[in-house]
Amino acid sequence: MRKKIGFLVFLMSFLLVFQVLGQRFNEDSIRQVIATSKEDSLKVDAMLDYANFLIRHKNEEQKGLEVLQQAYDLATANRLSKELTRYHLILSNHLYLKNDWAGAIENLNRMQVVAQEIPDLDARGDAIMRSTNNLAGIHYFNGDFLGALEYYLKGLELVEQLPHNANSKSTLYVNIASAYRQLNLHNKSYEYIQRITPMLGEMSDVLKVPYYYELFQSQLNTGRGEEARQTLGVIENGFQTFNLNDGQMQDLRIQFHEQSGLYEMTVTQDYRKALAQFQMHLKSSLEAESDYSAVEAKYNIGTALDSLHLYNQAIPVLKQAFEQGRALDMEEFSLKSAKLLVKIYAKSKLEKEGLYFAQVAIHLSDSILSAEKLKELNFLEAKYQTQKKEEEISKLNELNAARELEVQQRNRVLLGLSIGGTLLLLVLGLLYRNAKQRQIIAEKDQKLQVEQIKFLEHQQQVVSLQSMVNGQETERTRIAKDLHDGLGGLFSTIKMHFSTLQHEQPSLKTEPLFAKSYEMVNTASEEVRRIAHNMMPEVLIKLGLVQATQDLCHSISAGKLLQVSLQAYGMDARLSSSTEVMLFRIIQELLNNIIKHSGATQAIIQFNREGNRLSVTVEDNGRGFNTAESDGKIHSGLSSVENRVSYLNGKMSIDSQKEVGTTVMMDFLIQE
């Protein structure tokens, strides 16, 4: 029975150190090599191969770790740097599979240190690149996609310095594209996956499977429907042309049918064709005994049936996806299935049945969030422990260096005393010169350390600011989604219950308490939608910053206390989604400050873009304030704006006069 683990197997391509399958590995032969070889690299290599075989393929962990330790001792005694890097790679792989993140990271860091001692430049670069790529994979698996991307780009830099290897480069390009996709930077994902195209003829067919997966996803995410259709044709042709084993071919068929269904659902919107492809997806998953893919296929079948309004057929399939997902700890798919069931039951006017799944959906949302937070904390603890160990090692190295220097100085003094009086003046002169040089070097080192500390403090401030702003936007999006999908759906179900009661009990229409309750539920439902919209307006995502700001102006002006107008110049092209969200938050905060503090009756917002320069101005006719003596409330309101302007590397100035009004001017350099 197999579980689909996505394409992380390919993303961690260098994590699997040796491609030694049981049927190809001659255990007797390798033991003979170990027994008869001299204590050199050939023997250590054989021991490493054997240890990896025992741990990975025979499940004899204890024996394999003993052989691995023996190989380490022998490699250390003979100063075999290349073999020592292989030892750390095998051990980190083993610890990774046991979720021992701290141990895996520690061994990969040691691997990089040992690799510096490898005489051969190509072998040295290859070892450093492998460890870098695997460090990226650990961050990727734990959801730290920014950290993973940083390591992948470092690995790519190293690979480009080595002799050309299409498999190594294409693997890293796929990894980078996948990380950008997880960060919703789909244009960057498409850019990197396109770099593989010239190397297709040199790549192994095994690596073409994840390449076409990421290529199709990037084409779909960037609106390249025709290119996505052509990619599906290449994948289908690969059933006859790719040199894959049975298991790999099964994975390719699962991928093809799933992506074909997604194409029909999103591009052509031919839901019957999509349903047929998802059914083939399910059939291929069952043949491959891939439980994960089977659950995913059933959920996709449910979405197609829902689109076809075949609710009676969709409900049992989605129930299976829900139950099997819970049994396999696939809580995200169980949550998606439960939410879709709530909507289908509501459409089928079976509110009582839908209420159960609405309650389960709320519980699963909390459970998934708690699990993700726990996973994140465990990974952060692992990184902290690794960093702590590295600092301890660094301190020990400094202490040893200081002791060695002390011994050297003592020896020099004894040597000087042993020289005759005729050389005394010369020795004193040399000592004075050395002391002077050490003083100069110490002063330079001190200045360098001060500058480095200032630089690190600045970098930490930037990282903290970015983390805070990204965290705020992520939490806003999550809360808005939970309010809209969870609490909004629950209110809809409650309203349906009230409607059903009103229909079944006509006398309730005359009951004031019933009418008041229905009115309060309706008001609460509208308030939830309004809050969700304010936290992440749908128009901002679909139509862009200008239209979202215009809607915000109309909404505020409708209250008739403050009239807000918008002027936009040179804003025909949209900005990146993250930049638009950040600018919209800035406008929101400034308008909130105007409403709360200024007493203004009119306000004007201006966008003026020339090339890659964007100027934003917010002006009101309120009471104004003294910027040098502003009270705590006003300062607190503007601090959020200042943080977001700094996040976008912009500059902000405020011109305010009492009883005249306030003008906030911001300049940004747009990097698209």
C-alpha cells in the first residue's frame, strides 16, 4: 500500500544518496570487498554503501548504524574528506526520515565544513551543493518556503560553477519553481521552469515527470491555457516514449489524469470531460494502491459532480473522501470535502445533514491550525538547537586558538631569553614591532566588529519588519477565509433552518420574538461578510488596487460624514499582488485615522505612476495636528503606516497645519 507524498521525492533528489535497489545489490560481494580491502577509500566506500543498504532497504537500522560508525572512524583516521561527506549525508538522510530535524541539519552543516578539505574542486563543489540542496528540502518540507528558496538559489550558484550536468541543474530549477509556486509567485515559477527547456534532450526521463508537473501548474496558474493543453499532450505521449519502471509509469498516469481533469475544470469548463478524467485518476490511484491519490481523486470527482448539479451522486463520493481522509490523517482533504458537502446539502435543501459537516469543518480548521503551529514550533526549536551548537563549537575554536597563541607567545619569549645578550636589543625591537602590529590589527578588528554588529542589527530589523507584515497579512487572509467559508456558511445554514421553520409553522410569522431572531441572524450574517470583505476585499484580488480603493471611497462616502474621492494617473497596468495588498492596507489605515481623529469632511487620494516610480498622496481638510507634538493615539495610528511603507522600501512625509488639514505623501520605487 503506497501513499502519495507529492513530488517532494524529486524535490529532495539528492537526499537519496545511493540508488541501490535490493535486486541490484549483491550483499555477499560487498562484504567480501570490506573484508579483503586495505584500510583506504575503497573499503570506506564499500562500508558506506553497505550501511546505507542495511538502513534503507533491509530495515536493519541498528546494524546499519554500527557499520556507518565504523566507516566514519576509518575515514577519520585516514583523513578521507570525500568519504566523510558521504557519511554525514547518509546519517542526515536517516535522521530526516525520522523527523529529527536538528540532527539532520547539524550533519548537513558538518558536511559543508568537511567538504572544504576535499582536494578535488569538482568533488568539493558537488558535496557542498548536495548539502545545500538537502538543507533547502528540510525547510521546504516544514513549510519554510522562503528559507528553502534561499538554499536552493545557493545550490544553483554552486551547480553553475561545476561542469555542466543537466540532471543537477534541472532538479534545482524544478525545486526553485516549486518554492515560488508555494509562495504564490507564479510568474517567477514559470520563469525558472522555462530554463529547463533547452536541456530536455539531456535529462533523464525520471526527472521529466516532476518537470512536466511543475510546467503544467505554472502554465495553469499564469493563464496559459493553450500551453497547458500542449503539455498534457507531451505527458500522454510519454506513456510510449519515456523510459520508466512500472511504479514511475503509474505515477505518471495518476499525474496525467489529475491534471487533465483540472484543465477541463478551469480552462474549458467542460465538467463532463473533467469528471471522466477524475474517474480515470481514481482508477489509476487504486491500481497503484496509492491511498492519498485515491482520496484526492474522490474529492475532485465530487467537485465535478457539484459543477454538473448532480448532487445525489456527489454526496456519497465526498463522504468517502471525508472518511478516508480522516483515516489517513489527510485532514486538509477532509476539511475541503466537509465544506463542499455543506454547500451541496444547502443547495439540496437538506440543512440538517449539512449542519453536522459544518460543525466538523470548524473543528477540523482548528485542528489543522494547531497541528501546523506545533510543526512550526518543533522546526524552530530544531533550528535553535543547531544554531546553539554551532555557537558553542565556534567558542571552543576561539578558545583553542587563544591557547595556541598563548603557547606560541611563551615559546617566543623563552627563545628570546635563550639568545645571548648580543641579540637582546634586536629581540626587544622585534617584540615591540609585533606588539604594535597586534595593536593595529586589534583596533581594525574592533572597528570591523562594530560595523558588522550595526549591519546585523539593521538586517535583523528588516527581517523582523518583513516577518511582522507578512504575518499580519497571512492572519488577515486566514481569518477572512474562516469567517467567509466557516462562520458565513454556518449562518447561511441557520437562516435556512429559520426559513424551514417559517414554512412548516406559518404561525411563527406573527411571533415578534421569531421575527426579531431572524432579523438578528441576518444582521450578523451581513456583518460577518462585511468584516471578511474588509480584511481581504475580493475586488482587490480580482480587479486590482485602483478599483478596490474606489470601492472603499464609495463605501466611506455613503455614510455622508466624509466624502472621499480618488484620482489615479498612469495606473493602467496592475502591480504585483503583494504590493497591491500592502498599498491598500496603507490607504485603509490613513482613512481610518482621518475618520477617527481629523473631523474632516473631505479627503482626496491620488495615485501617480511614472515608469517604475509611484507617488501616493492622501489629503484631508480636517483639524490637523502638530507632527512634532502628536499625541500617543495619532502616533500609534501612523506607526502601522510607517512600517508598511518601510516594508515596500518607500519614503513618507507628513505636512499638517492646525485647522487647515493634513497631507501624507509617499514615494515608492516599484520593482516588478
